[in-house]
Amino acid sequence: MALKPEPTAPFHSVRYVLRVLEAVSKYGGAGVTDVQIARESGLPSGHLGPLLSMLRREGYVERVADGAYVIGDSLALLGSGHARRQALEARLQESLDELRDSVGAAVYLSRYIDGEIKVTQIADGPLTPAVNEWVDFRSTAHASAIGKCLLTQLDRNGRREHLARHKIARFTSRTITSERLLFSRLDSRPPTVPVLDLQEYAVGTVCAAVPLTAGSTVGCLALSLPVEYAHRLRSAAETLNRRAAPMALSLTIQG
């Protein structure tokens, strides 16, 4: 099952998002026009509208009566310390729950922390069950969509170091057990195409994952479906790709 590349919109860049938020923050409650935001952020005016729409939808900016933009509640809530982290996690969980309902699949937020794969948040439900973790996800980088997506963000030495600690094992007849083949497939994957797991980790489950590029953070957004719904994987993965930008922004703010 092949997925065609989806054009990468310029506003998916967290770098541009942060520039826009910096411009809006600088003017405080007085607000700032989209013309001034474009001038200060360096973002082409034709791409600023979709970006501002995304930020408004996620609650990071608001548009006031005169058309100017001010900082929204989602960003204002993220102060410092424990309260900041709790507010961010709650916001991320709300976004994951919305995405789960939108794609009709269990959704996962994962990060590569201290050399290990960690699923930090999950949105599942009775109609969208999470995959059965029959083998610890930390040992499945070569087989799971989450693991492969995180490996694509490491250099070759980082990948080899990880696989030296977590040996490649065969989980199903579809599992890639050759390091050379695995790296070749990871390197040949276009950056706009989600990473797939077509029953490589578990028989009966298909998965897709997209990277969350957020500074030095190595993360990914993923989903899983029972194999009888494999025909929905492509459209679900494309939706996942489109929703990656606000998730990456939240991870950047989290630090």
C-alpha cells in the first residue's frame, strides 16, 4: 500500500510559527495586523492566512474587533513550572481526542527520550482501541510505525546505537530483520510520506506515523487501525500529516 507525497505547506514549519507568535506577543493587548506580522516574521503573505487560521483554531492567537491579532488563551495558560506542563498536557490530550474522533483510529504521541522510545500520550476508546502492546514498544523501533518514524530522525550512528541495545527481532512474517534493508527504506522515504507498519509489529494491525519536528525534540504522531480497515489508512494518514503542525508547536513550547 503506497502513499503519495502530500505537499508540505510552508506553515508546517515550527520556525515560522514561532516567529509569528513572537510578533503577536510583542504587541501585547494592543494587537498587531497581519501585514505587520508578515513583515516581522518574514513569512510570505500568501501563507500567513492559513497559518493564522491554524493558530486561531488551536487557541494560540485571537482576532479582536478591529481585525488585529492578540495572544490567545492556549498560549497564555502556559506559564511556568508544573502548572505549565499540566496545561500543555491537557491541551495536547484534547487535540489528540479530537484527532481520534476525526480519523476514527487510536492516536499516539511519542518521543525519543534518553535513547528510548516513549509513548507519552494516547487517545483511544471503545470504537478505536489501542494496539495490544504485546512486545514493549521500546524494543520495536525496526517494526512499528512509531519506532521507524523516530529512527528516521536520528543519524546513522544514532540508529545503529539504538539497534545495538534493542536487537532486531522477527515479530511477524512481514517484519524487516535486515538492518541494511531497514535503513535503505527509511532513507528512501520522501519526508512528506507517513511511515507505515503493515502488520510488521502485530498481525491484524496497521499503523502510520508522521514526524513532529520541534527544535531538538525527536517526536512523532501516529495512529493504528485493525487490518480490516486498512483501506482507510491512506486518508487517515493524510489527516495525521495535516494535523502535525500544532502538535509540533505544543512540543516546542513544552521544551
